[in-house]
Amino acid sequence: MCGIGGIILANRKLKFDEVYNLASRLEMRGRDAFGFLLLNRHGRVRRYFKLPSPATEVLAELEKLIAPIIESSYGILMHTRAATLGEPVINRNNHPFKISHYYFAHNGYCSYTPLDWSRRRIQTDSFNGLFVPLIQRIENGETFKQAVWKAYEEFCATGACWLYDEGMRKLYLFREFMPLTYSMHRDAFRFASTGEPNNVGNGWIIEIQLPYAGGITKYRAEGFEENHSYHYYHSAGAAHSRNALPSNRNKTENIYNKGAQRQAR
């Protein structure tokens, strides 16, 4: 059980205290690592940062260094980790992950975890079993709406996630099973695993175009079925997958290798 959350502002910059408060709420869902990315007013990534320590400890210990950067930004997307696969002390196993101009964080797990993941440079199931398949599909021409549920099914993933496409300056939120809440105002959008007044529906996507102008788009993930059940998934999960990845092994490996190389930096 991890935590995901964020704040996107239209007309003012972030305040350190509001970021700290959100991080402290999310820390209840995971204390193994903390990561975030900061956005400027136009949706460009200003900083990308993660450490294998609890969120409040990172922010408190590094406040003098981090606060000026936070308070000159208009948005933050974050993750607090409760580790599954991939030791958090190896920082590249922690969220958010980056491949090319895509950033990703996930609150959940993959029920089907091939043994070879433990020998990869990045071992985390969210990276290998969800982020890489999702980006492969998007790079092959599918929209997020078309791709996300197919990617979840491939390795029997569950949970909520955010994906930020810096190239298109779009933020996508998706929820399956794990909680995800949000609040929306003309000058601010906030989301968190828990604590905001509105719930994201099961199988639903929220899309936000940056710079934020006070509106969001909501729609259902293609192929999602409300009455599906995760709980029959097990280690033989490949047998349950209904949507195989596109047959492009070289592209898959290239995407994985790019991601692993960037995470190592």
C-alpha cells in the first residue's frame, strides 16, 4: 500500500506547508521512500527527486534546500512508497519512474511477477509490469484511454496511478480498486489516495491539460469491466491475461533499457 498525490495550481506558486501537509497524509500509506516532481506554470518538469526515506523526514531534513524550489513551482506530483518488489535502499527502484518524457507513480502491485524481474536493473513490479507495458502501447499509437487497462491486465496489476506526459503536458490519473480522491477549483486541482472530497470512480480516468485552466476531463478506460475480479489472479497470471502486448520485443527491450538507464542517473 503506497500513496500518490499532487497539487496543480493556476495562478499562484506552491507553499512549502501545503506540500508538507499532503506528504504527511500520504506517508501513512508508505514510509520506505518518497519521490516527487515539480512543474513550472506551463507544465515543464523543473525537478525530479526521490530518496529511500519517509516523506516528512526528507522534507524536514532538507527544507532549506527544497523549500525554495518548491515555492517557485506551480505543481507537484508525489509518491510515498510501501515497498513490494525492489529494495527501496536501491533508489532506482523507487517512484516516480521516468522513461523519455513520461513520469509515472503507482499505488498497487502486480500479481504476476516473472522471476527475471529480480535480475533486472530496476526490479520494481510497478515499473516492469505496468509502466513499461503502458508506454510501449502509447508509443505504438494507442491513447492512454485505450492502453491503460490492457497494461493493467498484462501482469494482473491493481491500484491507482498517475502518468505525466511532459511532451503533451498532460496529467492522467487512473483508479482500479485502490482509493483515489480529488478536489477541483478554478485555480487549483488536488488529488490524493485519501482525504479529498470526491472519489475517482473505479475504472475511470481523469485527464488534465497544463497549464491548468480550471477544468478536467473524465472518461472510462477502454475495455474496463466493472464486475471483473482481481482476486482470482495468482502467480500463473499470464494465463489470465486477455490482452497480450503488441508483438514488438525489440521495442519493449529498448523502452526498458532507456528507462533503466535514466533511472540510474
